[in-house]
Amino acid sequence: MKKASLKIRLLTSITLVTCLTALLFGLVSFLFAYHIEDSFFERLLDDEVQRLSQHQSSAPTLPLFSLYQHRSQLPGGILAVLNEEPQRREIGLADGRHYHIKHLPDGRVLLAEVSDYLVVRKIKGNMLELMLFFLAILLSLSLWVALSNANRLLRPLSSLTRSLETLPDTPLQPGFSTPYPNNEIGLLARTLDQQMQRIQAFIQREQQFTRDISHELRTPLTVFSGALTLLKRTELTDKQQELLLRLQTGQQQMQQCLHTLLALAREENLQREALSLSAKVEQALLRHLPQLSSQDREVTLDIQTGTRVWLPHSVLGILLDNLIGNAVVHGDGRINIAFSENCLQISNQGRIDPNLHETLFESGSKGQESQGLGMGLSIVRRLCEAYDIGLSWRSDQEDIRISLDLSRVLGTGQGPQQAVSP
């Protein structure tokens, strides 16, 4: 039905225009016929009045005329109408008789009974049937012409629609708009052609960038990993061992992050596994432990031990690392992390710049005092969209709370959930 909507609208419009035109033409035809008939009787009356005035004759020449010496001698029904409307020149009585009246200059009245001569009134039924017959012919012809033109004009649009419908499976080739006619549809097709070429060029650049960044980053990370492995085999002090462990953790995190972001850019699905939510949150907190210790900040964790989520290891790590990292860097005071009613909530004391409320999760959005690139929350949003995780946030004068709805990705082994006070 949607594909034929334009055609149906076109045919409906033509049908309405044709019917309205025929109705107007029929009405004008009837009015014209009545006008001709009345004009004919008026002309007969004028001629008879002129003859009677010139020859002072008292006998009309035609049997339909009757001459009265005074108005008061007229039949009662006609006189009653004239008493109410003295200027009336045409009178129709209830018994079906019809009269035309003409007043002579000398006071006499010429009356013409035209009941038997009303041709239009007698054939108006036949006229109506004839008009309806021609209306049917005209309407059929109009619809045939309109349907032929609609099929011819809308065929390119239907072809373009089918091409766009198969776009996910069959990409449009450059120059696909060449066969389309040089009209509005052709202009639309050529505009789409130009835009599709720009999009294809953009996609190719993005794909090439993804390949380049993958190669350029993986190579130094491999060298970094090898160097750490060799360094681990040497004799190190306890402090050096601690620093080496931190370097290895950072290197693994960089590899996972790179792998996840490249998969997100390529729209690839990473392998999911049942992960302990509390363990992953603790790992993310450990990476920020030095900064938390230096700021002497308190962290409360309220997550049931058996809670598991069905997500790729690196995806959950990036989500938690970015959200907890924002709470550490852009907040102060206590950090609360709790899981309740299938939602993971991360809150901390602080407030968000009101100018960032509408663009908080957009790429490059950051406060004036932020030293980052403003990419963290944008990555979180994209990962949540890709893995069907609900993302929401709330900010007031006291704290900032970001919530992840994990109801669609909860794994097996989830224990009873504890209620968390807001």
C-alpha cells in the first residue's frame, strides 16, 4: 500500500477534478438551457406587446397569450402572487401551470401560459442521464490516461525505491543514476549518487585508517610486551617488580582496549563470557588505587559476589575503567559503586557543568578544566549501544550518578541482590 500511495493519490485527485468539472459543466448546461427557454418566451411577449401597442389590437395572435384589460381581471392565483411581488414576471402555480406576464403601457396585461411549451423541464431527466453517461466515459478515459502517465512517471521512482531497499545487501555502484530521466526523480537519483559516493569514500578512508592504526599500534605494543618479558627475567628489586607489574597491567589493558575499539569500528562481535561483576569492578579500582590513596578518598562497594554478566572481557573492562576513572578524576569525596535491580550505579560527589548536559556522551565533550580528550564517555555510549546496555545519568548539587542497566546481559550464577539506598 505504501508503494502505491503516490499513484493512488494521483488517481484520486484526477477523479475528483473530473467529477467536479463534470458537475460544474452540468450545472452550467442546465442554467443555460433554462435561460434560453425563458429568453425565448420573453422575446415572444415583447414582440406581441409591440404588435398590440402599434395596432391597438385586442386579440393576441398566438393561443398561448391572453390579454386582460386590467390587472384586477387576472386569475386569482396569479393576482395573489402579484399583490405580494408586483415586479414578478414569471409565476409558477401549485397545480403545475406556468405563466409569463408582461404589462402594456396602457395598463393592459398580457399573460402567456407556457406550461405546454416548457421543453427543458420535460427533458431534464434525459439530459441528466446523458450527462452521467458522458461523465462515465470521461472519467474512464481520464483514469486510463492518468494511470498510463502515473506508471510511466513513477516507474523510475519505484526502481530507485527498490534499489534503496536492497542497499544493505547490495551497495549502490557509482553512476547508478545515469539511466534515470532528466526530471525531479533524476535529480533525486543523482543527488543520492553523489552522496553515496561521498559516503563510500568516507568509509574507505575510515577502513584504511583502522587498518593503519591497527598495524601502527600493534607493532610497538608487541615490542613493549617483549621488552617487559625480557625485563621480568632480570634481577629486580621489590620496587622495580611493583613498577614492572604496573607496566604489564597497563600493556594488557592497552591491548584489550585496542582490540575492542577496532572491533567496534569494524562492527565485529567479540566473544562473550560470564564475568564476575564484583571482580571486574575491583580490578578497575586497583588501576586507580594510587590516585585514590593520594587523595585519601573512600570507596564503598556493594555488589553481590555471585553477580555475573555475559559480556566480552575487554568491553566490560573499558566500561568500568572509563566510568570509575571519571568518578576518580572529575569528582571528590566518597565514591559509591552498587548493583541493585539489575543496574550498576557509580556515584561520587561533584557536579557536571550545565553546558555539558546535552552533549555529555558525545565525542569531544569535556569541561573547561578537563585535561583529557573528551572521548571516554563517548566510547562508553557506543559500547552500550553495541551490546544492548542501558545508559543513564543524573546530576544535582551534591553528586553525580551514572547507571548501567545490565538486565539484558546478566549471566548465570547471579545471587540475591542487595537493596542499595540512594
